Amino acid sequence: MMKHFPGIFLLLFATIFLTGCREEKGNDSTLRIAIASNLQYAVDSLVAKFEKDHEITCEVIPGSSGKLFAQIREGAPFDLFLSADMEYPESLFEEGRTLQKPEVFAYGALVLWTGRQDIKPSMEILTSDSVRHIAMANPRIAPFGRAAQETLVFYGQEEQVRDKLVYGESVAQANQFIQSGSAELGFTSLSIVMSPSQREHGRWIRIDTDAYHPLPHGAVLLKTGKQVKPGATQFYEYLFSRDGKKVLKNFGYSVHE
């Protein structure tokens, strides 16, 4: 019996080694796309078509632009970064962490949203006693949070509603407060309320663009190794293609034609 052990041992070792290689190769080939959370629905739609056409697996990592920026600086292995502003991508470019200068692929828009049918959203209602909580993304790390803060300043309501504000780490978390009813109203992205899964949920108004600075969304290819994954360049180009722009427009983004 003992004479069979070496052969079995070698067979097991080879199996484990080859399996490990395949898993490592599979993981290395996966395209990791870090995105501002307001882009979640639009990018999911983009990725679905991209994966089908190119047979490339994509992993989408949503979060606030500021938090993702910090993770990239700490060495997070992302291949692309789609931010809700240009400041974070430009900072990464200046630090030598990107393959090229970032480009604007879309412009976002801010809305005031409520999940309650008995509330008619308006800027005026924010100061009323009927509204106790107003959700928004953290303005320190989320561009849409900054836009919401600028809007309150523009309408002279910042001090009046200060105690009502409930901050989410990102737009996605602010959306959860609105959807659950924890906040009567909240500021979010037009792309969220125009997504198929949320289109029939609640009521919303679009905020006048004069109330906040524009929201240019920047895309950039990141340095993650000696070579750029072919899929990264292909997805980047798809983002700026006619088909990519069509998807973004369907979710309420403005794009350059």
C-alpha cells in the first residue's frame, strides 16, 4: 500500500497547483471597475452588454467617489475609476496613478426625491414642520452631497434645515434612507429615479442647475501592473462610444455628442 502514496501525493499536488493557477488567472482577467454609486444602474446596463459582446467578466465596485479615491491611493486593484467629479481623477493623474488624463464622459443632475405618495417634493417643503429628516450623501466625499449642500445654500435654507439632515456615506446610502421612509425626502441623482427599478417609486423634482456647480463625471484608466488589461481599454472606449452614450442618456445623463 505504501508504494502507492507518492503517486497519489503527486497527483493531488498537481491538481491543487493547477486549480490554483486557473483561479489566479481567472481573477487576474476580471475587469474591476470602481464607480460612483449614482452610476450603479447605468453601469450595470453597460456591463451587461459589454460582457456579452466581449466575453470579459467585470466586477463593479460602487461607493462614494471620495472613498474610492482613498482606496485607489492605498493600492486597491481597480482597473478603471468612474467618478462623479473630475477632482478625484485629476488628483490621481497628478500623482502618476493613471495611464492618461481623465476625460469627462457624462454630466449628472441632482433631484429631490421622496418615497411617500402623500408628499409633493419642493424646496419650500424642506423647512416645514412636516419634514423631520432630509437625506443626502456626505458632501466631504460625495460630489452629489456637495451639490445638495450648494443647493441648500443657494436657496438660503442651510441653517433652517441643518438639524434635519441625515448623511449617507454615498448616494446609495442616502437612497436607502429615502426608500425606507427614514427620511421624508432626500437629494439624489437623476439616474437613480430614471432607472427601471425605481422609476415608479415615489415622486421627484429636478433641481435647477443654477443652484449647484456642474457634475462632470470623469473616467480614467488606472495603473495596476506592468500591462493594462485589454478589457480595460475596451470598456473605456465603449463608455465613450455611440452605444455607451445612448445608455447613459437613457439614465438621465448629459453627454457630448
